[in-house]
Amino acid sequence: MAGELCLSPSQINLAFKRLVTAGLITPYHSPQKPQPIIQACIEFLIHGLKYMFPAKLGETARGIRTSYAAPSFKGEISLGQYDILTLIDAIRSGRAREKQIAIQKLSGILNQQHDDSHDHH
């Protein structure tokens, strides 16, 4: 993982320890690998992310159009490429209706992926 993220193994280890301390993942117990605590992750994305990474609206930048500028916001959020980024940006910076839709969709995606990963064990 360290190589994929261009970080040192010690940085990865510290990051995992912070995630465990924050209650976002379970501790490592061999052979059981750390697992996300889905409800805590959803709560963090809904309530904490905007404080950790505040949105700066109106700036023109290179990258992926997210939040209200995303193509998926025509009428409602539709699932497609870059969904997670679009949903997270809508939670950080969206209007009340967009934020509620994004929270529901993101919660559904995370819960579904968590259920799917447990079905394969």
C-alpha cells in the first residue's frame, strides 16, 4: 500500500493508527485485516469532511466537475463515473436538497460495498 500511495510504511502505519483511534476502522488482528466501520465513516463524511477539507466554491480549476457542476446533477444524482467524488463534494458544498440526495446515495453505496465484501468471506 505504501508504494501505491507513494508514502513510507511508517506513514501508512501511523495513518492506520489514527483511523483506529478515530473509530473509523477496526484494529488489525491477524489474520483479520482492518475493516471500515461503515456507520462511523458515513457520519464522518456527512458531518466532518467539510471541516477537514472545506469547499471553495467559484474557483475555476482543472479536474473533475463535482457537486452542482457535475453532469450527474441534472435533476438528481445518477450513478456513473466519479460518483463518490461527486457525492462527497455535494455533501461538502451542496444545497440542502442536493446534500440529502448525496447522503442517501453515498450511504447506500458504502453499505452495499460493505455487505458485498462480507458475502465473499
